[in-house]
Amino acid sequence: MAYIRRWAEAEYSLAETIFKVVIFSGVRQCGKTTLMRECLPQDAAYVSLDKKNLRQAAEEAPGGFLQQYRGLSCLAIDEVQKVPALFSEIKAFADESPRLRQFLLSGSSNYKTMPTIHESMAGRLGEVRLRPMTEGEIQGRPSRFVERVCNGDVGSILSEADCSKRLIIEKALRGGFPEVLRMQSAQRDYWFEAYLGSLVTRDLMELGDFRKPQYMRMLLQQCAASSSRMVNVSALSASMETNRPTVQQYLAALQTMFLVELLPAWQNKIAKRAASTPKLMLCDSGLMAYLADLGSVDAALSAEDKARTDLIGNLLETWVYQQLVPITDLGRKWKLYHFRNASGKEIDFVLENRNGDLVCLEVKASEGVKAEHFKNLRWFREQFGKDRRIWSVVLYTGHDVLRYGDNELALPMAFLWL
């Protein structure tokens, strides 16, 4: 498959001019190795610690392992978290020279939360976060969604072929793992099953003493059913018929492996009784669809029972999250939140920049928009918009661009990649 350019390349181009060590981090199979190889200088060496003999050599003598590559301008180490002792040695080697980009690393587990890694690498290491692909990356387009909303550049005329409920559900069911982009439904199911088996039998064991690895699969299925909802450890514990500490232990492991993320709640000094509980988000809508057994597009479109319909709505919200969260990695200019207060007023996503400007988004699975869809957005703007700029957007699965008021837009979800 031809290389697909990633938005994170721009982040790497900046990081290599600042840091002696750069790490590409993210969930397994999201494209870290491919991107790292793309960024390697010609005289660099590449080693993968997925290979048993190399991993064993690095474990037995981490300093000697690095020493053999000293004459090169750069050493790339894939899956570096598999040998935690390498981090302190990399720090020592990097401190011997003022050269930048001495080491490129990749990790499928968050080294900052792994109990076996005690070296922070502060000031020496820059992190480039990679995630499953956005639709913009798949189609070779730059990240322009927030820029277009803030500039009012939304005049494109779309057709039903550009955006429809069927089209968006198809994209959400597929997700963004590079390996599955061209697979049919049955092939994706086979791939995801093998993927989960590898995570449970191999990767989880590297994080600690997890005596019941089957809990990881059970918890992932519960997380798929709860993706885009507020975290409720008690409910997860009840569903799995196990205690809260066990659920919290395995949930922390899923976060370390980048499989699950917690979307924080937006807070403001004048917000009264605003919830502080984060939302639970699965890393990829395709993985969510597989775990939740969501089936085909036709099955999703014909769903009549409320539980199934709500799950489709959660799937689309998870997919939208997958499109939005990489924006926060680019230059660290924006942060992503959700909002909910005690009376039930809720905003699906809130993007905030360093100036305090906000882009508030509601996600609707429908192909039509009503004025009532802006009800919570308008309330939020009245409460918090006196000293800041706020753009209110309803993202929906239709194809018309509609203006409902000053900085109030109903936009087809296709604008996430156009």
C-alpha cells in the first residue's frame, strides 16, 4: 500500500529541531513504524524490539546495545517500551552530545504511565502523538476544519454523494487503522479478532501482573458499548461482575496502551455545578463497531430499537472524536473537552484555544437539522460568551450548509475532511 501522508509529520518537523530524542507514540497498528521510517535520515539505523534476539540483547546490556550504533547520526528504535532500561541509557548517550535528533523512538504503550519506566527524559524528549487515521489523512487533505469554521469559510455546495448518513456510517464502521482501510467487512472482523488476541496475550502482559487477561477483552467490550458516554466505573464493575479496583487497574492499562482515552470536562470559574467527570472514548470507531457487533450499514440504518439506535449515535460521536482529537496534537494550539452540567445541559465537544476562544459542537446522526438542535449551544453561549468568541456548530449527516445565526452553523460531517 502506498504511503499516506500524516498530519503528525508537521509536528515531527518541529520536534526534530528542538529535541535530542523524539518518540512516536500511539496505539498499535496506527502507523507509527511507517511514519518513523519515513522520517529517518539516510545514514540512520533502524531496529525493532519486536524481534526477540534484538530485545534480548538490549535487555542484557542496554548500554552496549546502544554503543554499537554510536557512529551514526540517528538510531531509530521501534517498540522501545519493551526494554524499559533503555530509557536511562538513551538519556546518558543523548547528554554526551549537543546534536539534535540523535534517537527516534516508537512506543505502543505510554512510557509516562508505565510503572517499569522511571526516567522522564524531561527537556530531551519530544512526543509526536499518532492515532488511527482521520478521513482527512485518508483522502490526502490538510487539517482545516477549525480554521474554516472560525473564518466562516464554509461556502462549499455539497451533494448527497459528498455526505449522507450511509456514507458517514460506512466510514465510522471502517475506522482509521491503516491496515483495514481497503478491507471488506468480513476481512475487518478477522483482522480485529487477531489484533485483540495479540493485545491480550502479549502486550498486556508486558505492563504488569495481570492475572486475568480475559478481563481486558471484557472491559474493552464494555468500553465499546459506553464510548462517548461519561465514565462510570461502578456500572463497568457491575457489568463485568468484578470489583472497582480491578476495573480501575485494567482501565488504566487500556489507557497506557492508548486503546481508551478520557475526554476531560470543560471547566469555567463561573460555571455552576458543571460536571467534572470525563467521557470515555474508544481510540477507533472501527474497533468500537467490531467489539459492539454493530454489523453492516444496512443493519445500522434499519435499526428500530432505541438501544441499537443510541449505539449508532455513540459510534458516530466516537468517529467525530477521532477526526477532532488530532487537531489538538498539531502545535498544541487547541484543547478538546466535553461539557455537561447538573441540569443535563450538554455539549458533545468543546474546542478551546490559548486565547479562550471556543468552538462548540453538537453531533447529530440525522440527515436534517432543527432549530432546537442549537438549544444547548445557545444556552452555553449566553452563559460563557461575554468575554470570548464562541462558534456554535451542529455536525450532521446531511449535505446542506445552513446558517442559523451569528457564528451558528449546521455543517455536514464532510467538512471534517474537506
